[in-house]
Amino acid sequence: MEGQKTSLFDWVYKYGTVAVIALVVLYFSLTNPYFFTYDNLKDILRSISIVTFVAIGVTFSLIVGGFDLSVGSTVSLTTVTAASMMVWYEQGPFLTLVVPIVLSLLVGLVNAFLVVKIRIPDLLATLAMLYIVNGVHMTYSKGYSIYANMPMQDGTTAPGKFQEWFLWLGQGEWFSVPVPVILTFLLVAITHVYLTYTKQGRMLYMTGGNLEAARLSGIPVNRYRTLAYVLSALFAGLGGMLLAARIGTGQVSSGSSMLMDAVAAAFVGFSVFGVGKPNVFGTFVGAILIGVLLNGMTMLNLPYYAYDIIKGVVLALALAVTYYQVRRKRKA
């Protein structure tokens, strides 16, 4: 009997997330004939593209044994900055892309400095950065969302607008496939190969697996921890730019809701196929699960304020299964 329970749990641990996605898709398909259509599935993948970018950033911080709480505010910062480059300053592609990326890299470097050099616990350091970056982007935008023809403080209207090439990144399609979906698949593939088949990827995992052992074996652990926080902020920043391109405005605090979704996706990914550690493919599957749930609940006209309950339950279950499996392995 004990062996059967163990085998059942192992199966749930390895395939539970994929099975849940299949069951949820089946349920919503039976309750709403429009759910399992190409257009709706396309909308689901488009909706999770931004969350996947941010969640992959969180995954990098988890790989080295850290945790980045500032990704949501970084999304807001780059969303507002990219919008202002076009709407306020009428800049072209170069500055519209480079300035937000540089700012996100700066956030990552400050996070790394606080965690790696000053040795503040990662949760506290990145929580402080969350508030700092939120304050910076709210001060910069003066608390207003940025959009074409918006009124300026001097009584005039904003001279610029969102440019077509930028909107295409968030709203365009290529052979009937949304551009954000293509970018997401490319990002997942590239980061998966990087983490799985390159020396740097393996070093990141070794750093997070046992910091002291990695240090004693000659791995420059501080360098790899710094790299992880910089990449975490970079992917959050790219997600913020993609968000601005998708909605066509620079909404203040737009990234605040991204944090919970990204964290949930990253932790759900731990248990996908029983990997038991942060991984990009699992994170992507976790984002799909959350996207399917939110889309299905929307089509069933459930109240929006119930969504956080569902996301919280999914996160709690994923954490419970993952850490129970970790304890089992330690006992074994």
C-alpha cells in the first residue's frame, strides 16, 4: 500500500501540471463552445507572452537560490519609459528600445549589489527595490498614464504617438501567429538551450544548488549571482516594453499584477515532468496553466476579484507538492 501511494505521488509530481491543464481545457471546452477555437487559443498564448517574459526572469533568480520581487515594478518602469520616448520626445526605434533596456539592466545591477555585495537577504533587498522603482516611475510620469494626444502640464498636448513598428511587436501577426507568441517561443527555446547546454547555464545551477560547494570548486559564484539578477531585470524590462506595445499606452503600475502571475508560473514549473528545480520549460507550462484558467474564468463570466483566489490556490498547491517531494528526497 505504501509503495502504491509513493508511485501515485510520483506520477502526480511528474505529470500533474500537464494533466491539470488537459482537464481544465476539457472542462472549459465542454462548458463554452468558443473556448477551444484557434482564435481563443491564440488569445491565450498572446495573453501569457508578457507573463512568460517576466516569469523567466524570476526563474533565473530562483536558479541561483535567490528571489526577485522587483520584476513587477521593472515592468512598469520600462512600460512608461518606452511610451514616453515616443509620445513625449518623438524618438525613433534606437532610444525607444535602448533607454528602457539600460534602465532595466541598472535595476538588476542595483539588486545584485544589495544582495551579493552588501549581503542583504534577497527578499528584503528586492522588496526595497520594488518600492524604489515604483516611486521612480511614478515620479517620472507624475502618476499619469502616457498615451497619444495626452494633455501636458503646460496646457499643450503630447507631440508624439505610438509608432507602427512598436505596436506591431505587441499587436501584429506573422502568418496568422501573433508576434508576441513568436517572440515568447524564441525566448523559451533560447533560454532553455542556454541553461541546459552551455557552461554558464550549468554554473548557474551549480551556484544555486550549493553555494559553498560551488565556491570551493572554483566557480565565481558572485559573478553568476550578479548575472542572474541582471537577466531577471532584463527579461522583466523586455516584458514591460512588450506590454506597452500590446496595449498602446504606458500605464502606470501596470506591472504590479505581473509579479504574482510570474512567481506562480515559475514555482508551478518546478514540478513539470518531475524536474524539481527552476527551469524555463516548466515556467512556460506554468504560465500556460494560469493563462488557461484566467481565460476560461473570463468566458464563464466569473467575477474578476475571484481570479486572485484561483492563482493563489494554484501557487499553494504547486509549492506544497514541490517541497513535499524535496523532503521525501532528503529522507531517502
